[in-house]
Amino acid sequence: MARRSLMAARVLVALLLLAAANTPAAYAASGTYTAFALGVFFVPRLERPPWNRAALAADAILPFFSDWSADPMRAPLLMLWFFFLACSLVMLHDWLETTVTAAAWLGIAGLVLKLDITPQFFLGALALVATSLKTQFESRIHKMSRQSVMYRAEAMSARDEERERIANDFHDGPLQSFMSLQMRLEVARRMLDKDHDKGMGEVRQLQEFWQNQVDSLRAFVHVIRQSHSAPTDLGSALKLLSEAFEKESGVKVNLDCRADLRDMDPGPSEELMQLFREALHNIQKHASATHVDVSISDGPGAIEISIHDDGKGFPFEGSYTLEELDALAKGPASIRKRVHNLEGGLKLDSHPGKGSTLRIRVPR
């Protein structure tokens, strides 16, 4: 809106200069300036880079060649031109362009056209440069403030998503296990009252069950810590994560990474890291697998990831795409969400009792 208003003001100044012209040089200069002003008004891109500096030169120089004789009627027109030029400099140009224009304007006016340059003109030029600096600083501060708000909102959203994911994992895992433990403790108490030997057998099973849950929780916490301290190179981070998972869970992980992941942006890289971590955690928690094969390779414009386990698979059989899993509300919800965030694709092959395979394709 401001840019369009300045274009209209330029046309007005040019037409007034043309109407006030009374010499051949003034007619030529004001006529050229009027044609330029109308051209910019109807073709706005002429005032954008790389043409913006040419437009500034026309605004600052062409009106000089009008007749600025000591005619009282011309003083308002001169002030109108000054005002337009000052607004254009402050609103559309940086402080350096403003400084150069003001210096060139004073030089042409005093040395070439022999106009009477009073101290007020110098003060006005300095005020113009100071105003341009102030406007530019305010614009930068406003931009930085908006970016800060945006980054803070993104950080809060990521934090909330992470909290929700961890809460869901604990609800589906440890909480359910504790509820099961509570019921089995009650069964063991009754068995001890009736048959001490059977009751002690149940207690020993509960001890093993509890130790498995402790190991599972320890692995979960260790993997979370590992993901936050992982190196920036995604390939190295995935290798460390696989080794930590294998050590804590006892599930063998064979990682074959043939893709070049060093040039990935931090956002997608972190998303892939979390996706891989959740896939391993789901395998440990639900699949009862003993071996996991992971393959990461470069595809046409994308990274292709395959995660296969020899566990018990999902409770459904078949091959499903991401859209089909979303429609049926099947498969790992957290992984589906992360694939959506990466604007990628997913295919799930499930064979109950024979394991499952996740195939993920993420665009670079």
C-alpha cells in the first residue's frame, strides 16, 4: 500500500513539474520524468531489484533540470519534490543509499546547478539519513522479534509433541505392566494361601517379569539420553543408537547405511533420528524380536529406509501404504505422524508370527 501511494505521488510530482516547465531543458527533463513515473506506476516491477536504484536516480536527478528560478510559486513544488524524495528514501531504500543520494543531491545542487544551499539543507540531509537508519533498525528489530516468536512457538510445539509421545509410551508400556503386575500379585497371594509351592513359582515368575520391565525402562531412558547427545552426523548417530539399543535390549541390530546423510538439514535429520528410535522401541516393546535388519540407501531424490524384525508382527496381515494405515487407524501412530511431518511415504508389511517390515521413503 505504501509503495503504491509513493508511485502515485511520483506521477503527481512529475505532472506538476511538466506543467511548470518553461524552458526546453525543463520540458525534456520533466517529460522524461513523467514518462518514467507513469511507466513505474503501471509496471511496478520497475521499482524492484535490480531496477530500484535506477528509479532512485531518476527521482533524485531528473527534477533538478526543471526551472528553479526565484519564483515564489515554485517553492511549494520544490518542497513537494523534497518531501516525496525523503519519503521514498526512508520507506524503500536503506541508509547507505539514502546517504549517497543526499550527498550527491547536495553536490549537484551546489556545485553544478549553483543553487543556494543553506545550512538547513545540510541539517535536513543529516536528519534524513538518521531517520532512514532509525527506520531500518526498527524494521530489523521487528523482524527479529517475529522470528523469535516463531522459533519459540516451534520449540514449544516440539516440546509438547515430545511430552505427548513419552506420555503415550509410558501409558502403553510401564503403566499397563504395573496394572498387570498388581493383578498377578493378587493371584500370587491367593496361591500362597492355598498352595505354597505354586505360589512361590508365581512369585519367581513375577520377579523375572519385573526385571524385564526394569530392563525395558532402562533401555528406554538410555535411548532418550543417547538421542539428545548424538553427533550431528545422522549416520553416526544412527549407528550409536543401534549399538546402545542392542546392548540394553539384547536384540541384535544389523545396520547397513549406504546413504550419504551428511548434507541433511537439522530438522529432517532430527525427525529421522526420532523415527528410528521409536521404531526400535516399538520392536522391543511389542514384537518380541531377536533380530532387526535396517537398510538405509539413496533413492531417486529420496532416502529409502527399510526396518525388518523377526518378531511376532502386527495383529493384522498384509501390505499397507501410509494412506491405508491412516484410514484404518492401524500401525504405529507416532511413526505415521513423523513420516507425514517429513512429507514422505511409508509401506508396512505385516505377517503375524513371522515379523514385519517398515519401508519409509523421505524426500531430500
